[in-house]
Amino acid sequence: MPPLVPIEDVATHLSVSLSTVRAWVRQGTLPRQTYVKIGNTYRYDLDQILDHFSGRGPLEKSAKPVEDVSEQLEINFNNPDKDI
């Protein structure tokens, strides 16, 4: 297991503010498995966070392939402001 780092290291490495990292935790942008909370202190797995943002590794969400877009979206070309 890689060493867990404080929030300052995450913010510095990603070139964002501490407030941004805190917001990501609150909003769920950072998956729960990328950090631990001990009392009022958070420690972060920087490797997993980097993998998450780069789209690599087990945290990547796979999207379902769309077979035929025309079945999902119909547009009335006579009135483009109204979807059918």
C-alpha cells in the first residue's frame, strides 16, 4: 500500500486549492476508496487519485456502448426546438 498523504500534497500535486480538494470529497468527485478519515483528519492515496483522474485503473467507470443512437434521440427537423 502506498503511503497516504495529507490534503496539501494532493492540492499541490494537482495544482488546485485545498478548498477544491475538500469540495471534491463532499461532492463525491473523489471516490471513497481514495482516502481515509481518522477523526477529523483525512489522508489520501495520491496514486489512486491520479489513476481516477487519468481514467486508468479500477476506479474507471465503464460506460455502456450505444448501439443505435437514432433509437434514443428523435428530432423533429420541422420544429428543431421540439423533441418528439
